[in-house]
Amino acid sequence: MTKNTAPTPPGTENTEETALSLDTVLMILRRYWFIIILAALAGGTAAYYLAGKQNYIYQKKASVLMRDSKTGSDASSERIMAELNIDPNAANLANESLVLKSTALMNKVVEDLNLNTSYWQKKDFRELDLYHASPLLVNFEQIDKQRACTLHITPLDEKRFTLGHPNNQGELILLEGFYGKPLTLPFATVSVHPTSLMTDAWNGKTVIVRHSPVLETANALLHGLTITRPDSKESSLLEMTLTSSNPQKAEDTLNHLIQVYNQISKDERNKASLKTKIFIRDRLQELGASLSDVDKKLTEFKTKSDIVKDTDTTMSADFSTSQALEKEIFDLETQIKLASTLADNLKESERKQGLISVETGLPDSGIARQIEHYNEAYLEYQKIAGSAGSQNPITVSLKDRMNSTRAAANKALSNYRSNLDLKLNQLIDKRNSLTERLTETAIKEQEIIPLIREHKVKEELYLMLLSKEQENALAMAVTESNARVLEAAHGSNLPISPKTIKYVAGGTAGGALLSILAFMGV
């Protein structure tokens, strides 16, 4: 009868192997603990050395809010910009991020801050960036823009220094120079100047000066620049992060990058305004000259045509004068008729010997007085003639008096009528002249209308351009920055790299692990 063998439970073999390995490790630790500690110390020391050779890296951050339609300029400035074809719409964040990371912008930053020349000091195993802390400055003259070089400058005393530069074989060539005086090198002419930080403590200490092309420096800075959109997609916030070998250099670079970006964006948005400004100025000059010509033609035409201000004003004035003349003519004709009626009355009184009405309606008081004298003589004649007879000397005298006053009245009336006729003829001639002038003015109005129309159109266009010139100037003055700084460059002044503790911890653990694996024969 066959016996069934019980199967081995799964995992039992692995458990035994694991227990065996742990026992082996514990045995190695008990037997070789001193060697393992030495290996761990060696690994930690090597890691500390590697970390110490790496230069410090610092990080700074800045936050900007890009201009958009919700947080942009006020309604009035947007209206002016729209009328002048200046785009007030929101900025495209993706495009603006690329612009901020463009080489052109960073080149400008490098040139403005002179970042392509850096100063370093060897300390322990690493080099420290002496940005704004260098005891000396180097001016590079007559050097190729694409040339990179490294100089080792050691101050000797208040006046002298030594300068070392590598030759083609890599050997360091030493030269002695004086502060402020040019020093000729095979690839450039340089002059070294002490700064306010120069003290006797720097004598004998070497400052490493590295000069590189602007583009190369800009690309190195862009390599450490990151731009992210930290919050929701509806926001216009951009966060900029820059790493550099000096905390102040990173801060200055970020802040100046934003400043350069804003200035360039302003210049770009003002290009349309500048073109409009030039166009308006040219058109104003042309219109001003043309308007002066039209003014001169209008003045000459009005002077020649005897037009006071314009045809409407001249015709209105002439028409008013004509109406006044018509009234005067009517009054004169009325007085002439009254004078004719009075002359008939005088003739009738001579024939019938009767009283004459004193109410003549004439403004001449002399005729009225003559009639009054005649009526007085007539009444006295009638009174005396009725009692004394017509042959009485007094009666005869009164009759002669009546005849003389009547004759005087006739003569005065005749002179008055002659004056009226003369004045009437003058007024009629003047009226006829005005009628002819009104007719001529109406004809001349047809000739002057094109000039007036041209003058009005050009004047309105001129005034409109003057107004647009002021609006355009206002639009340029209120142009806003594309990026509003929410937080200027900021951050810790402690380096983010290298992480020495992590290096040492990793090296120590690695050394110990390698020694254990070696003893296990792996």
C-alpha cells in the first residue's frame, strides 16, 4: 500500500531562506562590526567631499499677475485705446510665458546687470559667487563678443596685483599690473579697479573672474528659470522661479526680468500710438496749409465782393437796409401827398377867401406858422371888413397881409416839396442799388458755396485730428504694465543644493551596505 507524502506548505522555504539571511547578516555584524563602521565612515567622508566640491545653489521666486480684460485699464482708457486701434484685450498666458523665457529678454537683463562677468572665491572645496561682494571689478576692452575667458587676480597691495590667465596649452601665465591701468592680454585688453570692499585682508587672496558671451550667460540663466501657473486656469497668475549661484543675483535677475518685460510690452503696445501720432502730425500740417489757402481765397473773394462776414449776413444786412429805405420812401411819398393837398387848399383859399386847416400833417413847423398867420389876418379882415368896408385902409392892409402870408406859405411849401422830391429820388436810387446788390450777392453766393463747404470740411477734420492727438497722447500716458508684480523676488538665503546631510547619510549607508554585501560574498 502506497503512503501519501504531505505537501510542503507554500512559503515555508522562503521563510527559512529569509531567516538564514538575517542570521547571516547578524553574524557578519557581530563578527565584522568594526570594519563595517570604518566602511560607513569612509562612505560618509567620500560623500561629504563630493558635496563640498559642489557650488551652492539658491532659489528665488516671484509672482506676477498678467494684464487681462477683467483687471485691466478703466473703461475710459479702454474706449480711447479701442478708438485708436490699440488692443486692450487679455494677454495670452502661454505666449507671455514664452516671451518671459525668451533669449532676447534675458540678453537684455544680462547686459543691464553685467551678469556675463562673474567673480568667485575659492573656499574649502567649493567656489563662492562674489556677486556685489567682490573687492575688484574688471573692465574688458577690445574683446571678441564670443570669447570666454577665466582670470585669476591676486591683490598684492594698494596699487598692484597679479593676473593669471591660461595659455593654449592650459598653463597659467602670470602678469603684474596696476589698478586702473590697462593690461594687454593675448585675447583682450583689461583694466582692474578696486571697489569699496577692497581691504588689506584681500592681499594674497585670489579672485577668479569669469567672462562669457552674453548669449551663453543668458542661456545658463534660462536653464534655471521655470514659469508655472500654480492655481486655476481662470487665473492670470504666473509664478517665476530662478536658481542661481548667489541669492542676491537670483533676486536681481528676476526683478529686472519683469521690469524689462513690462518695458518691452509697453513699447510694443505704444507702437500703434506712435504711428497714429506721426500720421496725425503729418495730416495736421497738410490740413493747416490747405486751410490757410482756403481762408485766403475766402478773404479775397469777400473783399472783392464787398461781403462783410458771409453772404447770409451781408444779404440780411442789405435786406434790413432795403426795408428801412422802403419805409422812408413811403413816409416821403405820404408827405408829398400831404404837401400837394395843402397846396390845393392854399389855391382854394386864394379863390374863395376862407380859412386853411392848421393840421397839415407835415413836420415842417414854418409852413404851419405861415398858415396860422394867414388865418389870424383872415379872421381880423372879416371882422373889420364887415363894419368898415373893403376899402378901409386897415382892411386893405389886412388883405395884403393875407396875400403875403399865403404867398410865403406857398413858397415854403414849394421849397419843402422840392426837398422831399430830391430826397425821394435819392432814396429810390439807393433802393435800386440795394436791389441790384442783393441780386449780385445771391449770384455770388453760388460761387462762394464750394469755398465755404471746403473750408468747413477741412476745419472740422482739423479740429477732429487735434482732439484725436490729445486722446492719443492720453492713451500713451495711461498705458499699463503687462505684468503687475504681486510678489517681488523673494525666498530663503539658504542654499537648496547641495544637501550635505543627505549626501553624508547616503554615503554612510552605502559604505556600510557595500561592506556587508562583500562579506556575504554577493
